[in-house]
Amino acid sequence: MKAPHLGEPYLLTPGPLTTSYAVKAAMLRDWGSWDDDFRAMTRDLRSGLIALLGAGAEDFDCVPMQGSGSYLVEAMLGSFVPRDGKVLVLSNGAYGVRAAQTLGCMGRACTLIDKGDYLPPRGADVAAALAADPAITHVLAIHCETSSGILNPLAEISAATYAAGRKLLIDSMSAFGAIPLEPAVIRFAAMVSSANKCIEGVPGFGFVLARKAELAAAAGNSTSLSLDVHAQWAALEKTGQWRFTPPTHAVAAFLEALRAHAEEGGVAARGARYANNRDVMVAGMRALGFETLLPDAWLSPIIVTFFCPADPAFVFGRFYAAMKARGFIIYPGKLTVADSFRIGCIGQMDAAVMTAVVAAAAASLAEMGVVSAAPPAVALAARMAG
């Protein structure tokens, strides 16, 4: 797999990420947002995304919307949760907390299960919370919590949600396209993701994949003009156009990314490459002495969190700069209990690139004079307690 171009570093982040030459090149043409050619592009985008759902997709429709992932989460919550509804938010990181904040801003009732940095919400947690509060109408789950790297157990969460007669909404920002989410296997009402994640497009829009019945029933729920999923869906169905100026270049890039996704072998092949990226990188980093936040059972193929070394010579800012100088941009941590950093596994990268990442980390530690990459004892103790 080729580097993006001479002098451009790899983005070891959960999106934006390193894209292919073909995806970049697709943005070299201008498109008229009202033109029939662009309407055809929008149709192809919608149908291509529905197809990625797999078994059970015939009951779903796709609604693309402008904005970042957080825009799409807000649109989903505001459109599918009635104004008198209540949401059980499953949190084990920053994005569950952000969803609860979003619900508060829009005046929707919610309750939070906060599992901290180390643990996933389990089906039993959901069942107990739903049994205790009949006012809850919806459950929100984060598919992959990228602040820690946990891949959450959606199957058991979904089973508990529907056994209690409630509906599941999914934030699959960093997982859709690489982790299967077949409606015939995991039942849900709606999910959202973003163009610049596992399908390897560029930032500019996200998309809702929702049951057609849920879309039809969502009229009048939203208190937002621009984040109203039902209104966007109705406009697309009637005119084939986005209600407001679409990110035309990002759409063109995304269609090229969708083609490459299919050529690679779809969701299974994309996920397998990312998992191999993770395995190669984690094994190499552990050989250097680094410790992962999570045990192997909860490591996602999307992004991995490592504890910062206890060695006083280690300063994250210097490590970041040393890695960037070697062609790799990593991510700072988002943990509350220990200093950490994150390395993404997604984008136009393969095992050879991840081997080079480990070599760069080794060279960066040597440059800094770090003797040991082992984390502080308190970090390991907190992990064991979690």
C-alpha cells in the first residue's frame, strides 16, 4: 500500500484519516448541487450505504446530512426520540458523555450508565436499568468508543433493549464499514456514521441509516431546522436534493471510497485489514514495553489506547513531535485516570506501515532518552480495579 504522497504523514487517528490518491483526486472537479449529475451521485451514495448493512437492509433507508459526527448524533437523537421520550445513554468514554450533554441541550430526558474508561456496558446493565425505569423509550450505544478503544457488545445490548420493548439507537461513527452491523443480526432503529471513518472518505458529511417506519414516524420530533432527519429524508425523496448546500467534493470523494471499499472485499475484508494492523502494531508496541489500556478481549480494530511511560524522560509533546517528524501523527489520550495516547489502525495503512510505526516509536523513545516504556504502577492498578 502506497504512502499518501511524498512528505504527507500518516494519520494514526480515528478519522480524519489517511486517504488514497484516488479519493483525493475525486475532489478535483466542481459539481453543481442542483444538477442531475450530482443528484445521481446522491442516489448512488444512499444505495451504496444501504447495501453495506447486509441482511435486513431492505427495511432501511439512508439520509446523508452535512456536518461532523457530532452533528449526526444530535440529529439522530433529536429526530427519533419524541420530545417526551427518555434515553438511556450507555457511556464508557467521552462520546457517551457528549451524547448525554446533547440530550440536555435539546431538552430530552436521559439517564446515564457510566462504566468509566475500562469496561463496556453489558446486556445485564441495560436490562436492569430498563426494568427500573419504565419511562425510558430509547437506548443509545456507542459502537466503538474511540476515547478508550473499546468495541462495545452491541448484540447483547440490543437483545436486552428489545426484550424490554424499547428501541436502540447506535453511534457507529468509527466502526461502520469495518465492523458488521446487520439488522438481521443486531436489531436497531437507527444508526449514524461519518464519511471520514472506516469507508475512508474525507470530512464534510455523515449519514443516518434508519428503518423506514422510524423515518416516517419522526415528523415533528426535531426542534432543529437543519438537523431534522425527517425533513432531510422527505426532501431527498421528493427532489433528490439535499435541503441545504451539500459538500459536493466530499460526496465525490466518498463515492470513490465506496468503490475501493467494494473492491477490497467489503466490510469483512476492511475489518480484517484493520484487525491485522492492530495486531501487528500492538505486538510491536508491547515488545517495546508499552501497555494497552484494555485487555485483548475489548481491543477494537479501530484505535488502541496506550499508557504513557512512567519514565520521567517521557513527555508526550516531545514524543508526538518525534513521531510526526518520522511521518506519523498520533492522537493524545482522553482518559481521566491516567496519562495516555492513542494510535489508530484505520485508513490507507497495512501491516508494513504499522511495522514502521513501531520502529518510529522505538527511535522516538531513544531520541528522548526513555529507558523504559512501562506505565506508572497506579495506572496498572486502576486497570486491574476496573
